[in-house]
Amino acid sequence: MRDFFADDSLLIVPSHPSQGVRLIGEVLGTHKGALVMAVTDQCSTTHEITIDLTSVHYFANSALEILVALANNLQPPKRLVVHAAPELALRDRLIARGWDRIEALQLIDG
């Protein structure tokens, strides 16, 4: 990743020791480009890209669509592993759209 991304709502930093990124704050539709860049940078270095959303208070549907699109474009054995607080209701949102069956996308609550 290009070190970090920051604006008034969101901070994206590399997560250590795992290969992935940590997001802090609110992920809005305007952050789609930064999210794509952060995740795709990790795709070249590891098979399991971890996205830590446990410090995110709001995650826009358009940002969720980006994660789904990125996961759909991954070639096995690569996959996205998303850690998110239950309050974001990502599992329910994925199930409502049938996205919970995407093999390259794993959601871990907590």
C-alpha cells in the first residue's frame, strides 16, 4: 500500500503483521477509489488480503459493492478476509444481496 490514506472521515493504514489494510472512521462512497487502491496494492503481495473494519462506524453500500467486485475478480487461491464489527451489519447486507456465497469473500464478525 502507498503508506496510508487520510481525509476528514477515513484513515487507511497497512495492517501489521498481516498482509492487508486497516480502516478507521467512516467509509463513504467518495472513498471507493482509495479502497480499491489499498486492496489492489495488497493483491500483488499475498493470497489472503485482510481488511480490518473493526474501527469503522459507518460503511456505505457503495463501498461494500467495491469489496464484492474486488473479491469477484480475484483468482483462486486469493481471497478477501474482512473483519468487521457486528454493528455494521455487513453479514445481513451481504445475505440480502446473495453476496454471502462469493467464495473469495470471507466475513469475520468481531
